[in-house]
Amino acid sequence: MARMAGGAKPVSFEPRIVNRRALHDYFITSRLECGIALAGSEVKSVRLGRAQLQDAYATVEDGQLTLHNCHIDPYEQAAALNHDPKRDRKLLAHKREIRRLAQETSQRGVTLIPLAMYFKRGLVKVEIGVARGKRQYDKRQAIRQREQERELRRMTRRRDR
């Protein structure tokens, strides 16, 4: 938990729901932190860590950012009124940021992918990334590079003993 200057409340990023497949399947060129419009039962489910970003993506429609395919489990303790787990949710960002994202995604092969969902000062935030799909050989190359770095760390650890 990070501490803010001036004795303010600490900033907590827990629970942090991460889309691990995104970094494996896409090259991320830029990132943006957005707010998200949620119902009360959705916020409680996210606080319990019951959300999935696996197949989710974002689009710019009529000057607004929309998050599609994000699954947030229904909250068990909610009253009879509960939310639809896969409904489209509005992302909150400044107009100039939305225009920039619309311009970047107008290119072929570029999409908006949610990378993480977390709490910041009591509000749910979604980090979206401008992504370009990786080809199969790019994925193999990334795995090879990761294994080489791991082996290098292992060798330096042995040498330090």
C-alpha cells in the first residue's frame, strides 16, 4: 500500500484483476487509465476479485468508450436486483483521450484491450491498452527471450553464492 504526501489516505490497488493473455497475444503501444460506470453489486463483486478480462475489448462508439465482454460475477448477497454479468459498460475518459484512441484504432489490426481492473482511492479503474496482435513467431520469440533472461538470472545467482 502506497502512502500519499500530507498524511492523506493510502492508495490501494488491491484487488488487481489482470488480463495476463493480453501481454502474450498483443504488443501494447500505449496505455490509458479510465474510470468505469458500474452498478453497486458490480463494485462489490470486483472488490471480491470476481471479474474476468480474458475476452474483453473496448471500442469507441459515438464519441464514447465502451467495454465489451467483461465478465463480472453476480454478487450473491445482493437483493433481487442483480446485474447482467456480460453487459456492455461505459468507460469514462476525457474527450481528447477518446478522440486520440479513435484515431489510433482506425488503423487496421489495432484494438483496445483492457489490461487491468483495480481500485484507486475507492473508485474502480480500468487500464486499457492500444494493442496490435502478435503473430505466432513473435510469441515464440518472446518466450525464448524470457527463458534466456531467466537463465541469466539463475546463473548470476549461482555465481554470487
